[in-house]
Amino acid sequence: MINTSGTKTTRGVALRLERVRRVFDNKFVVIEGMDLRIDAGEFLAVLGPSGCGKSTLLRMIARLAAPDDGRIIAEPEQFQTAFVFQDAHLLPWRTVLNNAALPLELMGIGREDRNAKARTALAQVGLAEAEDRYPAQLSGGMRMRVSLARALVTDPRLLLMDEPFAALDEITRFNLEVQLRELWQRRGMTVIFVTHSISEAAFLANRAVVLARRKGRIKLDRRLDLPPERTNDLRSDPRLGYEMKLLMGAMEEE
Amino acid sequence: MRKFLPPLIPFVVITLALEWMVRSGLVPSYLVPAPSAVLRALLDNREELAAAMTKTSAAALIGFALSTLAGVAIAVLLSSSRAIQRALYPYAVFFQTVPIIAIAPLLVIWFGYGMKTVVASAFIVSIFPVIANTLTGLLSTDPALRDLFRLYGASPAITLVKLRFPAALPQILTGLRVASGLAVIGAIVGEFIGGEGLGSVVDIARTQQRVDKVFAAVLLASALGLALFGLINLISALTLRRWHASEQLQ
Ligand SMILES: Nc1ncnc2c1ncn2[C@@H]1O[C@H](COP(=O)(O)OP(=O)(O)OP(=O)(O)O)[C@@H](O)[C@H]1O
Ligand SMILES: [Mg+2]
């Protein structure tokens, strides 16, 4: 199978959300009747106002919380998920290498093996030199890279990201976005990327979904008409500007 | 050295002022001894005081070690479920509110005159801050990190050892700092009622109107508390220097 980005094998997970509902405290309906199909190997951006249920959606997809109604079907059924949060959330008492190797350690993989894989993941995010440092000795951007390496180390088939670059300065963010896009093209996993930034969503994703303020209603679901190669040159491309305008329009309408 | 100089200055100033006030008759020496008299009492009774200091130190250290072990273990148990916490935490608070001076005679009845009573007293007064701080630390684990551990199938035991316990370490050490001072107080109170050590030296010297000796023993007791406190700070600096912002050595 060949996916949209041209990678040879599709390693990603396909997801199908059917009438998904999530209620807090028996009365506060955050998501209601949400239907959404996500293809294997898709890079989906999720936009929406604060408090509309984006994080709630990601937690359900990660199986950290169950829908109160409806269901989420995954194909294949068993697969490795990785989660990247808004802040790096590293363990401050562990070195960069041991932070990156943590998921494998929890899965019971031996030291040699997991350190080798963690080194590969760190190299992929450009942190090969920093493996013996502690999080307190890193910049915010470097910490986020470690967090990304920790997510990639298990070679996940589904990568969930909840505003991962929101706390970074723009240059660092631009570079990480390019790197993330490259990693995705090489690996072909499914990525669901939550963000507040319209430009980030348009730059990164193949498809963008805009949620309404209430009940997780999908206001816009669009396949972005942009070339698969995303470099910083694209940032001034009128095609990107056009997609951003569409997304912005959907965000603004009530 | 720069660290020790600031607290040293008030010490020197107060000592000199006190010496002058007593010598000039401003303060009667049967109420407050001149610092030079305290120093003389320290030297004249050095063997008795050294033996007392050894006993008090041993009892305070053992009591403190027991508080640490039992306190952390109890906190782990309490943190394991809301129900257990609701049922048992009020009893842990008992340790904080127990008037040790009223309980001490009971301890003599239970443990007899001597070291066991002193250790028990040090233990009882110092365990609560260990329980309370450890529990707070264990319950305030970053929810995102708990999610992360769940995502990779970590068991509760692994999560405790690899996440919750190390994350709670700064708070546990805060509890130990408070407990170390209390353990010394507990030991002295225990010795007042039913043991031998600095506490009994103070008690006897007091009946003999030897304020200089009382002050000498009190000085040693404070030194003991400071030493224990310093020990915890050292452990703290060594274990946390890499990661806890407040412990960053410049
Ligand atoms: N555990 C919870 N208990 C009760 N209410 C919750 C809980 N978690 C989230 N909510 C509520 O659900 C709504 C959606 O929260 P969610 O975190 O999913 O929003 P979000 O879209 O991620 O917002 P943001 O962009 O600010 O991160 C919010 O109104 C929030 O207050
Ligand atoms: Mg959120």
C-alpha cells in the first residue's frame, strides 16, 4: 500500500470514531456524537477554541479514558501509541538517554537494546551529543526534542501530540516542525496533532479538522492542497496562505 | 566560608553583648550565665557532658531513623488508596497532636527507665512530618507522567518506584529536615522523664541552680540538632543537585 506521502509501507493505524460521547460529572457534555475516520498514515491537525475538548479527544484515542458512549475502532487492534504533551514532562532525575529510553524500560526491554534504540531516536532529533545531560541543563527546545525522542523510541504506529510546540519560540518551533514532518514521512505513522496555531496546522498536516466551541462538533474537515515536501520555503507560499485563510474562516464562524 | 560568615556575625555580637551585660551586673548571673562561665562549665564537665551527648545523639538518631522508615512506609500505604487514607490518616495526625510531655511517663511504664523510652519519645514526636510530607509528595505526581506510565503498561509498583517515589523526594527530604529537629527535642524530653543524656543533665543541673551547666547542655543539644539538620541538607544536595532547582549548587 502506498500512502499520500509516498512512503512504501504504511505502518500507521487507521481509526474510526463512531458517535463518540464524553461527559464530565454526569452533566457536562464535552463531546457528543462525534464521527471521524482517520486513515492509516495520515497527518491530521485538530484545531479549535480552548476548552472545546481537544485534549479529551486525544486521551480517548490513547485509551487513557473511555468514551461514555459510541466507540473508537482501530485497525490493527493492537499497536503502540505515543503521547507528546504541551510541556516536555521529563523525569528530572534521569539523564537525557535514560529519559528517552524510559518507554522501552517500562515495556521490559533490556538495557543494551533500549539504549541503542534511545540513541537512534536522540540522533533523529539532533540530540546525540546531549545524552549524559540532565533536563535542568537543557533549553526548552532541547527538552521538547527529548520528549519527542521518548515518543519515537518505541517506533509507535500512532503519535498523539497535544500542543507540543506551543511553549517554544518561533524559530525553534519552525525547525521542530520541519523535523517532525520529515520523521513522519520516513516512518509513515499516523499523527494526530492538536494545536491552537492555524499556521502550524496548515504547515504540518495533510488534513485539518476544526472543532466548534461546543460538543466537539466538526465545523470543517479539509484535505490540505499542499506539496508533500514541507520546508521553511513553504511558509511564504501563497498556497499555504490560502489554506490558512480557509481554516481561519472556519475558526471564526460560530 | 562565605556561607558560614553571615550567621557567625550575630552569634559573636550576641555573645560579646551578653558577656558585657553579665559582667557589668546588668543581668544577674544566677539567671543568665556569662558566656565565659558556660564555656568553663563545658570544659569542667567535659567527660560527663560528652557521655551525655553520646547517649542523646544515639537515641535521637535511632528515633529519627525509625521515624524515617516507618513514616515513609505508612505514607506509601496511605497513598495506595483513598479509602485507606480516609480510614487511617486521622490516626496519623494523632502523632502530631500528642502532648509528649504527658505521654512520657507512660512510656517509662511501657519501656522502663532508659534508652528505649528515650528512643520511643524521639520517634513519636518526629514521625508526623515524615508521613505528612511524604504523602503530599506521593499524591502530587504530575498527571501527565502518570498517563505516560500507563501508556506503556507500567504496574502500580513500578510506577511507585520509578515515578512517584523519586518525584516525591524533595518533599520527603523537607519532612526529614523538620523531623530531625523534633527527634532531638523528643530525645531530650524522654531523658527528662526516664533516661540518661543531655536531658537528665539539664534536669539535675536545674535542681542544683547550675544555670551555667544547664546552658552548656542546651548548647550541646542545639549543636546536635544543627548537625542532624546539616546531614539531611548534605544528603539533599547530593541526591537532588542534578535536578531540583532549589538545590542547584552554583
Ligand atoms: N477531568 C475533568 N473533569 C471535569 N471536567 C473536565 C475534565 N477534563 C476536562 N474537563 C472539561 O472539559 C472541557 C474540555 O477540556 P479539554 O482539556 O479537552 O479542552 P481543550 O480543547 O484541550 O482545551 P485547551 O485548548 O485549552 O487545551 C473543558 O471545559 C474542561 O473544563
Ligand atoms: Mg488541551
